[in-house]
Amino acid sequence: MISLHIEWRRKLIRWLFQLNDQIQIIIATHSPMTAQQVGKGQLYYLKRERGKIELDPFTGDPKTLL
């Protein structure tokens, strides 16, 4: 989504969540503005420790990301 205007990104995220709340949607981004569109408990991040990659939940409120 790097080439999408920020407002189009927001609209796309909202549209995806409106499709069906019973499906899992995986979106990868480096953009905090895109990550802000999800709610608490819906954001995860990857971290690498000692050569191993782990998936961890973001424990804060995504709306507070800069």
C-alpha cells in the first residue's frame, strides 16, 4: 500500500473490515498511520531475537502510534 494516498489507505482498511467480521485479514505495513486503523488486540509485530523471528501482540492502543 506504499503507493496509495493515506486517505485511500484508511478507506481500504475500513472497507476490508466491513466485508466480513468473521474472517482474518493480514496486512503488512511500515506505516504507523495504516496501523492506527485497527483496534486494540488486532495489531501484531515481528521481532528478531538471536536469529529467531517471533510474532508478538502490540499491547498498547494502535491509535497512539505516531
